Amino acid sequence: MYQITKKPFIMNTTQRVKSIRNELKNVLPAYKFSVTKRHWNGVTIKVLSGPKLIDEDYTDVNIYWIDENYTGATRNVLTIINKIANEGVTYRETGDYGMQPDFYVHIRIGDYNKPYINNN
């Protein structure tokens, strides 16, 4: 399984996104990604093509329920993506809202206007 070995991110969203993009390319070269900054404190990662992951054209991934919703290679790939993207994320108490992250991660397989391409 993938192990994080890098130093913590500098707390700048643009730098985080660039680092995530580069790490995904290095660790999962069989997949094509779109990694973009989302608002001022988040990233959207779209898995655009690669070995078979899903039977649908696209799906949004709930990063908190990967183990419960996916199996096999799909679970492994999504877990790696999630670990890379969430490296260095810290949580803080915000009163009525409970614990909130300082950086948000959104993962999709494919997209509503650009289906996932299975390269098998």
C-alpha cells in the first residue's frame, strides 16, 4: 500500500494542488487526472482514464466512505488518491460546526460532461 514519505505541504492552495498533481502522476502513471484548485481552500481531482474502475460514465466519490462503497482495485486507487490529497490537512474546532479541515478534497471518477475512459 502507498506510504506518505514527503514533508508536509506549505500552506498555499496553489502549491498543494501542484504537489498533488505531481505525486499522482508519479504514483499512478496508468491513470490520467485533472487536478484543479477549488475555491481558496480545496482541490477537485477527476480520474479521467485508465484501467477499469467503474461501470458508469462518472461518479462522485465520498472520501469518508471509500472502504464501504468500493472494492478491489477501485478501492485501492481511490485510497491512494485520498491519502495523497489529504496529506498535511489539519482539523480545527470551530464551535457549533465541530471539527473542520483547513483543506477540502473532492474526488470524481469521470465527469458529468466527460465520461471515464476505460483503457482496458
